[in-house]
Amino acid sequence: MIVVVVGLVVLATLTAGAVVAIGSSSSGTSAAAVPSTTAPTAPTTSAPAAPSPTPDPTGTSGPGASPSPSSTVTGSVHDGAHSGDLRWFLLTPPKDAEIYGDEAGTSVTRDEVGVSGDIKRALSRYGFKKGAQRTYLTADGEYEISVELLRFGSAAGASGYYDDFSLDSPALTIGSTHPAKAYRLSSGSAESTDAVAALSHQGDVHISITVTGEKLPGRDLLKRLLDQQYQRLATGR
């Protein structure tokens, strides 16, 4: 099993700016910490000088909202097999969100996802093909949300990776009807903000979502985001 020991508030394999250590669940000893290179550096989560009205962090077009018309990426899904640009399946940010980096999302490679040897070996073992990531800040500056999708060669590969991947953090129950693991991430310092994370898989894609805020994000928000991302992967909508 891949055990990710979270030393800071944000998990490095999910979002930017954190450091993690990977260790065997049998030994309980972590390897040397390695900084993440997966996501772009995110700005501070403090509120803007003139904040907009509080948006719905899950999007304004309902579950599985499609990307904006300006997006040029395309994708399709059939019986859990996802094709095209994986970025097309990323959860759509709300209208007034501040998106870090490319608005369409960022493609990530095996080396960028694999911040340790254990993760790189697991990615190879389960047939990793492509990755995509997007991080955004809600318009009120209250939450930073990061979504990472990893596509494998088969649904069995995504399921196997999900089964082997866990965080060394307190577990949360969010009551999803599909596979789900949720955690409260520990804070590394007094200046750190609170964060929660959720993992799932749909078809040949593994899902990771992290929500970070100056106050602890609610389980209902985390569940809503995860359910919408799962729905988009399942239906393409």
C-alpha cells in the first residue's frame, strides 16, 4: 500500500507548494520528503481587496457542468473508458474563480505525479497513461480547490491504484454512493490553513480533490465537489 504522510496542510500529489513523504504501510517509516512539481505555484488564499459575492464553489451550471465555450479541449467517455484530452473532464470552476495557470487545466506526466519511487512504481504497475490538474481560488478568496485526474490503461488499473493509495491523516465520512475516501489534512504550522481531501475513481480515471481554506472546509462541500467530478467522468456532462 502507498501511504502518504502529510506533513503540511496541502498534499503535494494533489496541489502545489507542499512536501510529502512516502512510506510502506508495513514499516511505518517514511522516505525523505520531496517537493512537488505537479501544480503551478498558487498565490495566497487571503481574500481579495474587493471580494465578489460568495460564489458556489461547485460551479453554477449544476453537476458535471461543461467547460466554457472558449475551451478548445475535447473528450469523450464510453463504458468508463475516457478518450481525448483528459483536461476536458476536469471539474469546471465557478464563473468568477481565479484559475492558476492555463484555464483549460494542466497536463501532468508520470514523473510530475510520482514525487517518490513508491508512487512512480505504482503508476507503472497499474498502467498510468495521462494526468490532468487544475487549481482555482473562489472569488471570495475563501477556498482554494485543486482537482487531479489520473487516467490508467483500464478501470482495473484505476481501481487498483485507488485501493493502494491512502493518506496518513484522520479519515472523514462523507457518505458518497460511489467509492470515496476522505481525510482532514494536518496543519504543519500555526500559519497553515485547514484542508480536506477526497479520493475516488470512475472507469479508468482516479480522482483526487483537495479543498483548502482559512477555516476548515465542510464535508458537504467536499462531497459535492467529488460527486460532481465523478458525474462528469461517468457521463461527460
